[in-house]
Amino acid sequence: MVPKYNPQEIETRWQQRWAADHIYKVWQDDSRPRFYALTMFPYTSGDLHIGHWYAMAPSDAYARFKRMQGYNVLHPMGFDAFGLPAENAAINRGIHPYDWTMKNIKNMRRQLRSMGAVYDWSREVVTCLPTYYRWTQWFFLKFYHAGLAYRAKAPVNWCPRCQTVLANEQVVGEGVCERCSTPVTKRELEQWFFRITKYAEELLDHSHLDWPERIKIMQRNWVGKSDGAEVSFRLEDEGTEQKEIRVFTTRPDTIFGVTFFLLAPEHPLVSRLTRPEHKAEVDKYIAWCRHQAEYERVALGREKTGVFLGSYVINPVNGERVPIWIADYVLPTYGTGAVMAVPAHDQRDLEFAKRFKLPVRTVIAPPGWTGEELREAYAGSGAMVNSGDFNGLPSEQGYEAICALSEAKGWGKRTVVYRLRDWLISRQRYWGAPIPITYCDKCGIVPVPEEDLPVLLPSDAEFKPTGESPLKYCQSFVNTTCPRCSGPARRETDTMDTFVCSSWYFLRYTSPKTRRASFDAAKVKYWLPVNLYTGGAEHAVMHLFYARFFTKALKDMGLVDFDEPFARLFNQGTIIYRGDKMSKSRGNVVAPDEYVVKLGADAVRGYLMFIGPWELGGEWSDRGIVGISRWLNRIWGLVTTDYTSRAVDPETEKELLHLTHKTIKEVTADLENFRFNTMLSSLMELSNYLSKIRESGIVSGSVWQEAIGYFLRLLAPTAPHLAEELWNRTGHPYSIHNESWPEYAEDLAEEKETTLIIQVNGKLRDKVLVPAAIGEAEARELALNRERVKAYIDGKNLIRVIYVPSRVVNIVVAS
RNA sequence: GCCGAGGUGGCGGAAUGGUAGACGCGGCGGACUUAAAAUCCGCUUCCUGCAAGGGAGUGUGGGUUCGAGUCCCUCCCUCGGCACCA
């Protein structure tokens, strides 16, 4: 009696054996081509849910496939372990963030091990350990010395709930916090920034990246490059030390159409340019703006607001006096915070002009324009009008001509403006890598010397959120000596955004234990760039963007010799459950554990791959997984029950050989393209055919054994435990995971017979099984003489016959 | 508003411009069983017909083609992202 399929027993047994034998240990083995297959490491939230498995199980199958294909595969795993939830848990439950995080890691590691992945656990990376964050701090110093890290006072995004500042990238949707969805407010604070804008142009270049188009578009939009010109408008009243105001415009060709001038309410010149008789109104407006939330202010479709300051600028092209207003739709952070308003050719300016009865002057003629007032702003191109010497010039040429004139006269120049802002990395929280900076009354800002790293987090800090870093109240941490003059000094108490930690973890995996450096340069040279990076698309302008910036900066510092970290990127879709994305806060998480116990990790892996195309995600279904579980059970029975050959039918043997090779071909192509769902249907078709053969027993024992051997190797990436067990039970040497991927023979994979479709006027009328190599004449002859076809063509005029080789004969007739 | 992705049986989903619905779930019928579960076999897009067959059918409406789920245009819906960026 053959024992029943017992996934739990099989899976734990093989996992122990694999671990004991270190079969997934990765060496830097130059004789094989390397393949770095990376999956985004999880945040240490406590439990992995099915959504995590959806990211990890298919990528593990892919890594296994690459291994079997003969690559030296690095497929590591680690934990993104700093961050707010740990601190919040500490506040709520009185557990230290370190203990909370480590407890979670322990549990998540157990869950990950139960998945049976090829992770080499000796390479695990945990970002909250001093052995790791020491190097995060080291990178900060490198950036500081390279002029890429600076401290500045700026209006920053503040999350009142998280009690910390946020990077622009972490403000999402209608101006809410990426983490807790609380509306974000603005605060004027002295903070640390990374100069990511220095790389704006380089970050736009995705030309050597095999990345999804939508991610590239999102990043491009985020950088927001605009070509245009910077133009100076002289102040009419030159009594102030400031003689002019610069604006940025993408349409210098419309400069004759300027009828008013706008400043952001926060613009530094506002108070100086406000005439006494307007002061009360201006102050009132500015106060009103200040209590508007950022997202209200930029909400589209709002009625335009603003006030006149009472002073004027002079238009450099025609010497006109232009009134200066302030309006909240002018953003202080973009361009110069000032706008030359051209209501005829900008919809926003037109709305403003209408509201405040300001003049509108058309200076670019729309097609067919006869001088009437425009209903809507015309933003297209056309001949210049009302533009002095430039009248009649096409606007594209006008653009060039105005730029040339401004440059010649010195009141303007061509320029490029980016929407991208520098990356704010300070966080007023405890659980992050301390920024390695000291403040000395004598020496000012002094970086901590490299040899003094790490700046350790004190274990005795209080975590109560006060809007300032808990480290600020920890005297033993704050008080230090100046590295330069040895006098008393204070430590920086802000910690770094966790995205700094995750901007270089993929380098650390290559040499996780090295104590001499952040990474071993030779190993990074061997493994990087990452061949394939998989994870969710939600990181498009955060993690993925920062990691690219980091890599480019490291390249410029000479620390690495490549400027893009991830050659190929693939985003899996989202697993939904009860109509919603799985998340703790929605309370709809499905834990893999109970399914692993009941049906086995192989079934969970298989179901997640079978659910649909990986990039589209899908709905988790308790019913769906039993289909895969039953299939694995059938495979168990198919292979463990002795096969008895009762007769040998050469035709069936040939057919089995053909189907086997066809399956190898399909499974290989599907894996390469992440089409796990169709890969599994191919395997099911083969196993269904094998079941039929086992019933009839009409192939020889050796042919049967060979087919089973192929089948198991094709199954190994998806169901590593079951494949190993059956490989072992069929007398093969350990381990199937060190076997080569099967190769197919093209002539065997090819179809020998095909169903010829016979259509009359494009409608299916008959089918007939023919040799695949059938010739055209023969096919036509056959089709025209079929009884079923004759009924449709007799007595009609044969117009033409279309023949698609070995597929279709379409007979076109007319009555 | 703009940019992506998508819309196919009761459900998840397959289909190089050439048999629409592979594979699986569910359902129905049968075998095994005292019975049930499990397992195995068969059927399962809809309408019509005793049947052979016929007709319709891939969100909507048009177009290209011998032939369209697939290509082009219009519109509708769902999901994701961006959004007063001068």
C-alpha cells in the first residue's frame, strides 16, 4: 500500500535536509554565468500574508528555473527593519522597538522558511542592526563630503499623526501621509536633505533599462522637466535693493501678452512690494492662505483667489507697466515662485483675469482666428500678433527669437526647470539610523569621523511622540564631544528616512558579513547590477527612484562601476481578498500558515502562480487552492503507484514523447515570461495524459520512467518539495534541485498532425485532421470535396480560396 | 482633466489576424460505498432542435479584412497613478 501524499511531513523533512546540506548556499563561482534575482525585502510588520507570498513564491520559482538552467543564482532575503510601526507598537504596548522588530523577524523567518525558497540565509540582511546601519551612516558621510547631503530650513511636509516630517514622495493622493493617510501640513524646519535634484537629468534616462513603461512614465512625471526661459522683469519702483524679479516661463513667445504679474504669497518680496493702502488686504489674504492645507490649495477647479499689491513691474519687451498680484495658485517651490501671467494663452491666468477683470490680449493667433476675444486660453502654436516687431512670426520661431533677444540684451536666458525637489531624509523619530552629525558651538556642523561609526541608538530612550526626536531627550545620547576640538557638543537627534536603508541593501547581500566596508567591491562587481528585480509598483517614485539616485551617486564617487542598480524590473499585481487589497488595517489578511499546514507550501505556491497573469494580481480564493491541491495529490498517485506495462503501442509512445517535448518547450517559454498560470496548465495537460497512459499501460516501462523524469524536473521550480520527494522515490540521485533544466528537441515538440479548418465565406463549416505538412493543392482539393462543404458551395460562383498553411482553407463564394 | 492597465461562460482565466472558452473551480449525471467524504469517469457559453444540425456570442457603436477577442476610430464602465508645475 502506497502512503498518502502528506505535504507537511515531506516539506519539513526536505527543508531540514536542504538546510543541513547547505544546497542553496551561494558562492562566487565564476565558471557559471551569474544571475542576481532580487525580490523586494519585506517590512518587519509581524506576519507575512498571502500578498507577500504572491511576491515571493513566483520569484522563487523563477530563481530555481534559472539555477537549473546553469546560472549561479543569487536570490537573497532580508528585512527592512527600521520604521514607525515598531515605534508605535513600543508606545502602545510598552515593548522596545528592537524587541518588537526582532520578534517579528523571527516569526517572518519561520514563515519564509516554510515556503521552501532557495534563499541563502547566511546572507540575510537586517537594516536595524548596528552592523548594517553603521554603513547606512557611512553612506551619509560619503554623501555629506561629496556635497550631496546638506542642512537647510525649508517648508516641509509634516504628518501630525506620525509626528514627523515626510519626503515629497511620501505625500500621496489628496495630500495625505503615505503611511497613515492623515492630511499633511506644512512646517518651516531646519532639516537634512539629499541633493537628488543634481541627478534629475540622469534619472530621466531609462534607455538601458528593461522596466515597465508605466513606471518609467511615473518617474519621468515625477522629475517633471520643463524647457523654457528665465526672464527678468524690472521693478517700476527701484527704491528697494532688489531691482528685478525673475520668472520662469515655458512660453517666452507669449511675452507680449503679459497683462499682470503673479507672486506666490510666500514670495520674499511680497511685503516690500505691498503698498501701504493694500497692506491690510494682503495680510489678510496671506493669513488665509496659510491655514489652507496644501492639498486644498492645489485642488483643481477651485475659483481663483488673489490680491493686488499696488506695485508694478516693467515688461522688458514693450516697457508696459504690469500690476503685481499675489495668488495661491502660484507655488513658492516651483520655478522662481513668480509668474508672468498671459491670460490669453494659459487657462489658469485666464480664469484669474476674468475673476478680477484684468485685460486679456491675444498674442498667438489660433488657426482661423479673426481677432475676436478667445473663450478659452489657446495654448497651441500659431502666428504671433500684437507682438511688435515679431508680428507674423510662427510661435516656434518666436520662442527662439525672444530667447535670443533676451540673451543679447541680458534680461533673460534659456533654462530648464524640474518639478523634482531634494529628498528630505530627516525624521523626528527614534527607530531609524541616527544621522552621524555633531553640533559644536565653536566648530559648527561636524560630521562624525568614519572610525567612530556606528552612532548607536541608545537603548534607554523614551518613545513618547512630541514632534521632536525622542533622542533629543536622551542626555546620554545628545551630549558628546566635538570630533574636531574635543569641546562639548551635541549630537544630531533626527534619524534617517528608512528609504535610505533600502537604497543600498542589494549591495550588502553580496557580502553581508564584511566588517571592513559597506560591501566588498569585487563581489559587487561580480553580482551587480541586479538582473531581475521584482516587487510592487507602489515604490515607483520612492524606493526605486531613491535606489537609482544612490547608485548614480556611488558611481560618481567611484564606489561602483555601474549607474543603474536594476537592469530589469517586473511588478507583480495585487492580491485582493473580499474585494480589497490585503492589509492589516482593512482586517482582511489571509495568513499562509494554515494553508501550509493543511495543504502544503507547494499547494500555496502553485495556487498563487495559477491564479492568473502575475502582473495582474487576483483574488485569493479558498476554493481555488483546492484545485491545485488535488492536482498535486493526483501527481503523487501517478508517480508513486507502480506502473505496469501491459502492451506497447508505438503510436502512443510517439505521442507521449511529442507531448513531453512540447511541454518542455511551453514551460520553458512561460517561465521565461513569468506566465506561471499557463505553465501550470501545460503541466496539467501532460499529467492528465500520463494518467490516461497509466490506466491503459500501453507504453514501455522505460518510456514511462523517462517521461516522469522530465515531468518532475519541470515541476521542481513550482513544487520543490513534492518534486524532490518523487524524484527520490523514483530512484534518482539527490537532489532534483541540482539537476539541469530539460532541453527539448524542436522536431519532437512540433505538431505532426493538425486540424484543418474549412470555412465558407469565413464561417466554420468543417474540420478535418490532416498531416501538418499538407500542401496547398492537396488541402484545397480535400476541402472542396468534403460533403459538408459541398452543400454550401454547390450552385454558387467560386470567387477565391484562401489557404493558411496547415490551418485554414477559406472558400469564398457568391450566389 | 491627463497618463497607464483592464472589460471574454456561473467563477479564475486560455487564445502568433485563422476551431473562442485551453487549464482549473463550481454545477449536473454516473461509478465505487450500507451511507457520506475522498477518489475516478462523462457532460457543462447561450438560444433552438428528438437528433443530425442551425443560429447568436468576447463592454458599446462603427470601420479595415476572405476572416477580428486580437488591428483602427467613437463611446461606456472598473482599477492604478498624476493632477493649478507657469
